[in-house]
Amino acid sequence: MEVDRWIDRVSSQKTHLPEITELATLESDLRGLLKDLHAAEAGLVPVKSDFESVSRESARLKGRASDLDATLAASTANARELTALQSELTHVRELLATSEDRELELLLELEPREEDIESIKRRAQPGVARRSELIDVIAQLQATLDEELVSLRGDREERHEAVPMALRSRYDVAMTRAGTSGAAQVVEGRCDGCRLALAPLDFDRFKAQALDTFMDCPECGRVLLP
Ligand SMILES: [Zn+2]
């Protein structure tokens, strides 16, 4: 009975480690951060692609302006052609100024979004580290508890075989039905397996029984030990 109760306690300890609870909370926090990260990244995509296309346009205009500058400097063209070149240059410079203003606006919009993403990643980092630590700790603790269970089960087999056959099978039947252990003790008139009080008549019967006879708990069916 004692060994079966220990086995039950250790098995339950194995699945109720505080580290398992901590891991579950942590994983739910990390899933929340991951969701935030995905949202922040999705918000960044269109701004980034606008910024890139405006940057390309600025570079193209800059190139065009410097080509025009060079043509003008080296030009032997007539006055009308020079005026046309000059007027195109002015137009290109205006377009370039507008494009660079837009580039700057988009850059200002881009920076806080990128900082957001970095900050979410930074916040997740210790959690990710703690998570792998917890997974290791849980594996180690469970391995230790498993070893303890193996040794307890070995001990249990020895003790089990030492019990006379008839009593042993009553014990096994009660354990299958009630769980934890197939026997219990009576403490202050209560079965300490199911914790229910024995009726006065049952309690009298329990106290009056011969040393080598055992009655079952009328509630849970466990063999009541003197
Ligand atoms: Zn009982």
C-alpha cells in the first residue's frame, strides 16, 4: 500500500512539475510576441517597398540631372537647344526635390516600425533562452523521477509477491477499481483511501475482526488494514 501510494505520488509529480506550468505560461507569452512580430513585419512591408521604389526614382532623377549638367557644360549646341536642355534640367531638379522629400517621409515612417520589430525580438530573447533551459530541466527531472519509479516498481513487485495469494488478488481488484492503492488504513474512523467515515456498525465490525481477516471499505472497496 505504501509503495503504491509513493508510485502514485511520484507519477503525479512527474506530470505536475512547476517547471511544466512555467513552460506553458512562457510559451503562451512567446506566442503572443510572435503574433505581434508578424503584425509589425506585415505593417513594414508596404512602407519598405514604397521607400525602395521612391529611392530608385530619386537615383534615376539624380543620374538624369547629372547627365544634363554634363551635356550643358560640354555643349556647342545653339541657343534654342541650350534653353530646352536648361528647362529639362530645371524640371528634373524639381522632380528630384519632390522625390527626395517623399523618400525622407517614408524613411521617418520606416524607422519606428523597424525599431518596433527589433524591440519585440529583444523582448522575446530571454523567453526563448528560458524556454530551452526549462525543456532541459523538465527532461532531467522526469528522467530522475522515472528512475525512482523503476526502483519503486521493483520494490513493489517484491512486496506484492510476499502477500498471500488470496489477499493479493483482493488487493489487485480493489486497486483496479479505486486507483492509487488496493488497501487503506482506518484513521479516526475514516478510510484514508476514500476519506469517508465508516458507519458505526462497520467501524465496530472493523474493530472486532480477527487479526488475520480483513474487511473491505464499504465505500471504495479497498482492503482495510488494521
Ligand atoms: Zn474507502
